[in-house]
Amino acid sequence: MNKSNLSKLSNSFEGQKMFEIYNRTKKIKKKIFHFELGQPSHPIPKKIIKETINSLKLGRTKYVSSKGVDELLEIIRDTTKFSRGFKPDLNQILVTPGANSIIYLSMKCICNPGDEVILPDPGFPTYISAAKSLGLKIKFIKLREKFNFQLNIEELKSMITNKTRLLILNSPSNPLGTIINKNQYQDIYNLIEKKNIFLLSDEIYSRIVYSKNDFFSPSSFDKCKSRVIILNGFSKAFSMTGYRLGVAIGPKKLISKMHILLETIVSCVPPFIQYAGVEAIKTEKNFIKKEIKIYIEKQKLFTDFFSSTNLINCVKPEGAFYLFPNVKKIGMSGDEFAKVLLNKLGIAVVPGSYFGKNGKYNVRIAYTNSKSDIKKSIKLIKNYFKL
């Protein structure tokens, strides 16, 4: 088919380049150490698998409400009350096929073509892809390494115009692992309220934080009734990436429109998947506590190595399971460093440029692989670069 026969917007589509790297590794005929995908290495808790099988046996394979099954909606209300201090109304909640879809659904229902969205740089690439696919104008708020990748509120103020409709923030961050604290979010919320714009708060890593009181959700300010939309899901905390189960909580009118759009495109999320989500929330506490301890140990293997070199700088993550080291002192860009690691050493990481211009000299490392593979990878890097 001739390219001109397709829509102009389709020519702007971009996928997740992390999967391109993963696909490339499949063609390399040697041992590959995988740090490119945000894929937890720990298995799904057995109770979740058991509930999935049980739901299939019970015949939970038919159409259900496109908003979500009652049992999942109710337990989401309860866990939101526990974790964020408010209990959303049922018509504020939408169960989605994966959390990624919430990015597109919310943009589509908030913005008109030509409207402005403000995205973090570095930030999750799907934000950019979704905005481009809808014909939106993207503005990037720079998260600078010298300021520990924290947002500058004055810079944000200067970017907002009467065409700005949406700000997206991610805490804990992919690819940075950084967290936005309550005081920072208070300033941000005051600004978006004054300027009459929405905030999509990507909280997919909210269960993976390394200090008890680190995580804060801006939804606490308005209880998702006017400005804030929560994006959350089950992939990262429960290793349920293949289940494709997400949850949006937001203002009733917005959720109503997102619901109609979801119903139009995918009808509903399979019910046996949703009941697995119910079981995940019921069994989360002890499982996640154990996994966080392991993530901290894995992170330390890398950060200790970086510190010992004096050539690799890295802002210490406060959550999620990513490192975003700067390799400029080695004399390479992130793209060059990632290429050497994959082609010469069989180590797959993601160039920081995939997450924005501010990641030119960085790479993203997902420390979800085994400790043994991490140690072997560090040894390979040490020997190759003589660190």
C-alpha cells in the first residue's frame, strides 16, 4: 500500500522502542543479559494464578460491564481509601485493558487536535506517541540531572498557555525512579487549578517505593473530582504484565467519556482477568514487601559499581526499578554506550534518548534480572571499559 493512502497522523505513530531492542536480542546467538524491558523477574503469586484458572473453570469468559466487574470496582474503592485517603464513587472508576490505554483514552477525551500537552523529559515514550497520534502539540518540561530530575515550578508556569489542556507526571518515574513529594505536588496542583488544566498522575509504580512515606498522590487534593486522573495497574507490582489490566480514577464526566470510548474499541476487559486483579489486591502486602527488599539489593549492586568508577554518575532511585546512569565521562552518548553493551557484551539496556532529549548521555537499566546476571554484567562492563 502506498504511504500516501494512509492518514497523515498514522505517519507519526511510534511504538515502544524498548521492544525493538528486545526483538533484536532474539537474533543474537549468544547469552543476553536483559535489562531493557520493565518486566519484573519475580513470578506471579500462586494465589493469583489459581484465581485465574478458577475463574475460567467458573465460566467467567462472557461479556461483562465495560466499566468493570463489581467485585473489582469495590475493592479498588477500598484500597484507594487505604492508600490515598479517599473512597472514589463507582462512576469515577474505569477498568481498562492495561494502564497504557489510559494515556490515550484520557488525552482523546480531554484534548482537541492542536491543543497542548506538557510531558516530562525524560519521560515514558508512550506519552509522546499517544499525543502525536491525536495531533496534539507537545511541550516538554525538562527534568535536569543536576537538580535530581525534579520539576521546576517556575519553568512549568511559563509553559502554560490558553491552549494547554493536560499535564502528565509520573511518580515514581520511569525511567528515573525519582519521586515527587507532597510539597512539590501542592505547588503543582495549585497551578493547574488556577490555569484550569488536568493532571494525569501516572502511579503505576506507586506500590514499589523504598521508604514507607515516600509516595504521595496528588489525587489527595481533589479526590479525583475535578483535575486529577490516576493511572494505575497490576503489571509492575504483581508481575502481571501479560494480563493487561489497568485502572483509571478521575472526574465523573471524564470517566464517562473514557468509558464510552473504551466500550467502542474493546467492549470490556475479560472477566477472568479482572477477578485475578481482585485476588492480587487481597494478597498484595506481604508479597510486595518481600519484592521491594530484593529490588533494593539489586539496585545496590549497580549503584556501588557506579560509585566505584568515578565515571558513571547516577541519581539514586526512590521507587520503581530503574536506574538512569550518565555515561558522558566515559566519552560516549547513551546510544553509543547501549550499542557497545549489546553488540560486544550481550547486555541489553535502553538509550536515554528514547525517553527524551534530556537523556542524551544516559541509559536506562531495569534491575529486574537476577542478582547473578547483574553481577556477571557488571564484571563484563568493568573488564571491557577497564573501570
